[in-house]
Amino acid sequence: MPLNFENYLLIIPLFLAIGIGWLLGRRDVKKRLSRPQNSLSHEYFTGLDYLLNEKMDEAIESFIRALEINSDTIPAHLSLAKLFRRKGDVDRAIQIHQTLLARPDLNRADFMRIQMALARDYYAVGLLDRAENLLQDLIKAPSPKKTQSKALSLLIKLYEKEGEWEQALATAEKLSTEERKRISTELAHYCCELVETALSEKQLKRARDYLRKASSYDPENVRISLLQSGIAMQAQQWKQAIKYLKSVGKQDKLFVSETIPDLKRCFEETGDIDEYISYLRTSLAQSPSTTAIIALAEQIKNERGIYAAGSFITEELKRRPSVKGFNSLIDLHIEYGSESARDSLKVLRGLTGQLELSKPVYRCNNCGFSGRTLLWQCPSCKQWGTTKPIQGLEGE
């Protein structure tokens, strides 16, 4: 049976029960308590009974009551709080962590662990200011390298959530080189967010500075090339823009379709239409897309007429069928066909047009979220750079 989320949540208390049982037994031997063993473990065995009857909430409550707070049981309390947070009951997790922090006998290591866990609680529930304060305290205080790394990483995600891109980048500089490499994609996109802000404020030099920084993090990032081409086009540097747009196909061939409208304009401005047609043919051979087929058909129509363009699309659709390509073929037949056929074709085109507009254009390759707008950060799984143009019958 596949391990789904519900089964996963059920397994955690089982392992906790085993650990708590060991702790209780260890405590009995260590402290030689005077009360009988049955009285001592009553809540623990009650919790096991609840767990076996799949009453997880009641089981957790019994395990909490069975545990005294001391240095031996703090890991178990932290695990229970983590379980509450994963279940969505963050208030209970916060309560456990605050109770632990209130103890005067905590050693430094346990204090930092609990403080880190409480910061995660606040982050999860949206109390970002509180989470930030706790994380800043952890970073400033003397602490193990692993704790520093965890605090810095969570603080970066917090700034990302707030859209504080400069603070996220500044915090990332405190990570080790190896740790920065692991999040290089995210850091490049933070820079790109700042580029877009700078461009909206017409601060071209600042935008270019952030683009250079983005390239230092992730030189193969498609978004960087698209932004560079946009800046070049605004400056009417058409050949430079063409260079950036062509580089997209080398970085990720799925994004070639995104570059074709801008490439068409650049080549028209330079007067190199033959080079544009050559590029389209090369793209069809190396990274075929419906957008490239339609763009090349348009050029064939200009040179050789509608019939030749229609024949070209028909042959391409046999190899790479798509709703978008079929709609383009219908448009040509409406323009080329007889008067009697046009009315029927227009009705058909209306139906297939609605079909095309109802389908998503982009999909996240990580979680499957789809939509009609290219979002560089998936709104569902929050991953950067995983959303790409959809391929196949309903896409490119």
C-alpha cells in the first residue's frame, strides 16, 4: 500500500510511542521512583490503546501527560510538537515550545533547538515578525554551525515570503559557498525580481547590476536571458537582443516558443528575415514547437501563398498534432476556402478556439500546478523555475 500523508501521520505517533516507552522505562530505573510501575505507566499504556484504535489525537494527549519535562524527554516533546505543526495544529506546537522555553534548567543546546522549532511554528502560522526575531537571535548568538545554517536558511525563506529580496540575498551571503550553491536557482530569481522592480522604476543601471549578480548565481537561467533581451530591445540593440534570445534554446529548449515573437521583431528591425526563417527551421529540427510551426507558416504564406502555408502546417501536424496548430490551419482555410465553407469553418473555429482558451499553457514540473500565465515561482509548491510551457496535443 502506498504511504500517503494520513498513513505517514499515523506512523509518527507509533515511533513516538516506542521512544516514550523507552524513556519511561529508563526514567524508572534511573530515578527508582517509589510509586508502582503500573501507576507510573498508566497514561503511556492508555496512549498505546488509543493509538491501536487509530484515535491519534487522544493518543498524543496521553503521551504528553506521560512525559515529564526533563533533559531526557525534551526530544520527545519536540517530536510531538513537530507532529502538531504538520497536522496544522500550530497553536498546540507553539504552546509546547513556549512551555519548554520557560524552564529555567535548560542547557544552551536544548534552548537553541526549541527556539528554532518555535521560529518554524511562527513561520508556519504567518507570524513572520516573531519568527524573524527568534532567527536573528539565533544567528547573532554563539551557536553550532548546523544551527546557524538552519536559522539562515529559514530566514531566507521568510524574506522570500515577504518579498524582501535584498534582505534574502544579504542573508544568503552569510551561508557557506556550498550552501549558496544549493540554492543558486532561488538566489538568481531573487535578483531577477529586483531587476523587474528596477526596470519598472526606469533604473536601468541598477537592473543591469542585478542581472550580472543573477548570472553569477545561475548562468543557465532562462529568465536572465529573457530579461537581458528585453533591456536590449528597449535600447534598440537588436543584434544583442537576438543573441540573448537565441541563447534561451541552449539553456532550455522548452522555452524557445517564448522567444519567437520577440525574435521576429528583432529580425524585422535588422532586415534579416532570411536568417529568421533559417532559425525557425533549425528550431523545428532541434526543439519543435507549435509556435515555431505557425511562425514559419506565416513566412511561407508571405513568400509562396496561403496554399503552401496550409500544406506545410498540415504536414507538421501529422508529426506533431496540437489544438493550437489545428486552429491556425482552420484560420488559413477560412481565409482561403470558398464562401460556402467559411460559415461552417467559423463555427468550428469558435468551438476549437474556446477549447484552446480553456486549457492551461504552463505547468509546474514539480507539483503539476498549471495556468495560462508564466509564473517563475510556482504558487502551489513555491519552487522556482519549475514552471514551463506545456508540450503535446494541448500545448506546444
